[in-house]
Amino acid sequence: MSDAVDLKRRRLLQLVALAPFAWQARRWVVRPPDAFAQTLPDDPTIVPTLEAFADTLIPGEKRSSDDRAIAGAAAGPGAVQAGALDLMNFPPVGVAPALPGFAAGLNAHAVQYAATNGIALDPTVPPFVALAFGDRTALLVEILDGSGPDELAYFALAALAFLAYHTAGHLPLVDAVRSGHPGLAAIGFPQPQADGLWHYSDFSYRRALATRHPETSKRGNPP
Amino acid sequence: MSETADVVVIGTGFGGSIPGYYLAAGGARVVMLERGPRLAAEDFAQTFEIGVYTRIVDYIRGTGVDVTAGNCVGGSSVIYFAASLRAPTFVFERMGTLGRRLWPAAISRQTLDPWYRRVEKILPVAQQRWKDVAYAGGVWAAACNRAGHTCNPVPVAVDLKRCTNCNFMVHGCRFDAKRSMLLNYIPAAEACGAEIRPLHEVQAIRPADTPGYRYAVDYLQLDPTDYRVAVGGGTIDARLVIVAAGAMGTPVILQRSATYLGAMPSAVGRYFSPNGDHVTTAVLDEAKVRDLLGLERAPGVGYDAHHIGRPIGTMTYDPLVASAPEFSRFSLQQIYFPPIVNILLDDRVDGPPSWFGVDKRTVTSRWRSWLSVLAMTEDANEGVFGTPPPTGNFVRLSPAASLGQLTFDRAPQTQSGFDAADALTRSIVERDGLARHHLWAAPPNGSAPPNVQSAHPLASCRIGDDPDTSACDDRHELRGHPGIFVTDASAVPTSLCVNPSLTIAALAERASAFLLLRAAEYGVNVATSVRLPGRTASSRASRCEHPA
């Protein structure tokens, strides 16, 4: 057998050996949708529906007297003002392409909820937005109770509202805190030091506050 | 021809870095494949911006359990909270629900103590004095004391002089105060020629193509900006393979490899333990912190300091009673989590919703008065991995969230441990109205309890003496597949009642001694005795059989 034929045969055997790993090659050429260039669709239904969803989770005050998305169930800014939709649409989060589906799902649930409970919906706003705050809450308790097929996805969306409010997940933290991000301010997240970092020289009561376990080992471990 | 190496190490956390060092120092050609990126102190940012910390922290949603794990060179040692404790003596005698000892007969606290000592020396581990304990740990100690319990400062793998008490440990330490693998075993391994390749996600192990080599390790190279995207791939033939991809990764790689290597031991992907982790949160009454505990951190301010310090300060060992029945023993540890987790807490108001709405907002407005307590209990190893995903260790839904194939159908024994821990925690923090005790209510699970939240995944390919209930023998070699070793958290047989990092590392130290011997038997030209890693560049090089 010549070297060339031997080489071909060996190459063929190698290819056969690699056949079970065809899925690897497929991974290289089939890329998931590019999640880094998304913008929220210009749809008058989607934005207020998602705002109403976020506002039901972390309620806040209305932005104006004619604000329908925010129910105004609590004083001070809520998840919407804290940037819930900014985070939902934040490219690294990667869920922007799913937002129209989420909004449509919420509105479908709202229509069903209204029919079940004999509620007449205002046709000038999306169905979820047309629900009163108590009904929005009752509906989200149903949707987010963990037993439905959509629960995982809706819980992930809910988590974004929480992360927007409690962590400003779409912003550099130092910028968010210094500019008075409403959620971070509401939970009392501290300002950084002058150098833009968080660090503390006073951090301890500096005194013994309990008796150690009598059988603690020399290196501080349990027996 | 495939690329070759004497040893391929899959993963660079505690379980990968330690054997990686010993084998490289012994003279083996070592390649270490890490699915995450390589970052250093200057890259670790104090921010909650998605896309920054999520580069190195994976949050994996399972059924009945959610797991947080590291995803970078250094693995979970980069994101851990550095509590470094030896497991109590009784843990090694546990029988679980099987009615016989779960740990190998060769391993007890006494026999593991010398290996613990080595890790404590190399990390190194520091003893916190009371003046080192941050406010939250102080409040927990004082509350325990007032309730008649002891409470200890926790040993930590932290350079206390460097630590700035910033409480951003989960982001990686930008001050290099936390003693991760990046500061000891990894540079020591590299000094002896080990090659570390970040963003290399191992998919499967199969028989090698190259004569003289046992196994081929197939990997994909990942896009650093989106780990869902592969940008290349390859294969390395190795004489030995060390699987240390973490308890969420190792079983998945081995399950997938069964297609090529033949059946895996039945314990691969079974007996997962979340270390019995169970977190609850007290919302303190600031006035009572002053009046009942006599604490004041500034004039008129009792606490108001949830955000200050290191995440773990103090814990009580009182419920770690060796003679008590199994599943009733646990420790209670003060712990801090960043506001990323605020969604999880319940509002303690009757009726739904329990974790969102107006009442929840009121609870979170008192965030600076929160005091979280981690119970580490004895669970029943009830976690089971399902069918592996097409690639990787779990399905990355987005760069920030993943879906695992892990199911944790909570056993009554595990629940009883959680209930006992809750009862004791509540009795301590609610004594005379010091605080209100809140459970973690999310994510909801229909009529089942909310998912267990664990940052300590263990036991999914555990060591043991019984082939039916352990994937590896007592020297960490995978049953039926000579030359494949599991040296990470998945090898730990049971929950530990303390934070597991030191035990994982001690087991990896112990396993390394056997690995050197086994490597020599399998034809690797390697010294069978290697000294501990040095602390300086020159001392590290002096350990190497063949300096890089």
C-alpha cells in the first residue's frame, strides 16, 4: 500500500471515527439568533403590557395622571422607573426577541381571566393593562405559581424586574448608585467611596460576642 | 494525528487545579481545559451588570433545586465565600437512607486531617478573631449567645490584611484578598509546565486514536461573548483523564461519554447532594439590636450594615451533635448574599402573593437590616441527572440563565432537617422580637416547596466502597474505566454540614498522591512524590521535575 493510499485510508477511518461528533460541526455553523442587536418592537401593546407586569411585581407610583400601565399601588418609583424594560431589552440578557411573545401571552391570560371573572376590559388598552391592580396580582399569582408550563419563562421575566429594581442589572453599579437609581436607593444600597469602589475600614463591633463551642479544634473547626 | 498529553484535566477549580499541579510538578505533560474565561483581580468588577458577573457565575435552574456555580479559570474557588472548615467527624460515618456507611472505609475525619492541613497551609486559611468579624456576623453571634448558644468566628481562606470588607466576593476578589486557586495551585502548576486553556468546554471522552494513549477528550471552543456559540473544537489524546468539571458538569460529561466508552457506573449522575443548603433571612428590628444585644456600630445605629463585610462571619456548631440521629444535625452560619437574590424572600404576610407585590417591597426597603442564615443539613442525596443536553453541561437559555437536567425530589428526611434548622433559627432571631424570620419562597413550585437554592453541589459521581452506590473507588478512579479519575465536588459522598470547599480540596490532595502512582503505572514518566506548591515564583519552579 502506497503512502498516499495509506494516508487516505487513515483519513477515512478518522472521519468515520468522528462521525458521532457531527453535532460538533453543526454547532460551529448554526449560530443562535444574534441577541446583541435587539431593540424593543415599536408596538403600542408590548411596552405597556410588560410595564404593567413589572409594576405588579414591584409596584410604584404613576409617572403621570394618565399613566395606565402603572397602577399606582405604592408610593415612590417601582420596577418600571427602575428600568425593568431596559433590563428586559438589555442585549447581554438575551431575551429581547421573546418579549413580544411574553406580552401576547400575558394578554391572552388576561382575556381568559377577565372572561372567567366577569370583568369587562377597556378595549383602548392591552387586556393585561386593563385589569385593576388586584386582578393583575391575582392573575400573576396564578401564572407564577410554579405549576404551569410557562412558569419557568415567566419567572425568568419576573426575575428581570427584580434585578432591575434591586441591582440595576443594565447599568454599571457605580453610575446607577451615584445617579440615584430608584430601586437601589429604596433598599438603601450604599454609595461607593470617592475612588468609585466599595470598601470599609469600619466593619466590626471588635469584641467577643459569644462563647465558642467548647469542642472547637485548635484551628477553629467543629469536632 | 490528534494532539496528545500525558494528562488532560477537565476543569480548573479545587478539584482540577490540585491534581493538575501535582502531576505537572511530577513531570507529566498536563493540559487543563476550562469551559469559562480566564480573569484576574483587575477584571473583577463591583457591579451587578448582567454580562459582567454572569461571565463567571452560572445560575442553573433544575427541578426542585437551583444551583450557583463558578465558570472561569479557578472554578468556584473564584466566586466562593471562602469559609474553610473541616467536616465534623460524624459526617464521615453517615449512613444516609441506605443503612450502611456511605464514605469509603479508608476515609474518616482522622485520616483526612493531614490532607486538610496541607490545604490550609497552601491556601492559606486564616483564623478570624472577633475584631475580624463583620457586623452581620457579630449580630448573629450575639443573638446566638442571648439565646443560650455558642457561636464561632469562621475560618476563612482570606488574607485578612488585604480584605476591604466590600462584600463583593461572588464577583471574584478585585483586591486579591480571597485565596482562590488563581493564587496558589494554578500558578504553581503553570510554573511546572501545565497548560491552561480557557473557553474550552469538554463534551465527551472516548477511546483514543493514538497508540499508547487511552482516551480522547473532545472539546468545543466557546465564544467569549456568548457561551452558546462554539467557534472551534478539537481533541486531545491522553494517558489519564481527570474529570473535575464540578458536580454539575462531571456527571454530564461522563453520561455523554457512555456512548463511546461503554456503560458508566450506575451512580454517575445519581445521589446528587445540595449539601443540605437551606437559607432563610431575618429582618432585624434596629432598636432591639441596640436594646437587646447591646450593639451599636455608630452613635444611635445598632446594625444597618447588611452590606458591610465578608459574606461569612460566624456560625454555631451547637446542632452538630454526633450522637443525635442522622438528618437532625446541621450548622447555622451567618451569610450575606447580594441583592441579586432579593426575589427569593417571602413577605411574611398571610395570603398570596408571597414573594412579590406591595408587602414584599416593604420588606426589601429594610434590606440593610437583613441578616441571612445558611443552614447546612444532612440531605438524602436525592438528586438525579436526566439525559444530557446536546452540548455542554446544561442548556444555556441566555448568557445569564441556564436550565439543568437535574431533578431533586425532596425526601422527607431532608425536609425534616430543613424544618429543624428553621425552628432553631427562628427561636434565635425572633427571641423577644429581635427580628422577623423570613423563608425563601421563590421560585414557586406549585404545591411542592420552593426549589432548594444551593451553592454547594456535591456527590453526583461519588467515591465509595459499594459499586452499586458509588461511581468511583476510594482512590477516585471511575469504576470500569481505568485511567479516568473524578476529583471534584462530585466525588464527595454526602452533604457535609459545613461549607464543602476545604473537604473537596483535601480529597483532591489525597487523590493526587494516588494519581501520581497510577500515572506511573500507566506509563507516564512522572515522579511519584511531589512537594507542596511553593509560594513564590522561584520556590514554585524548584518543585518541578522539569521546570517550564
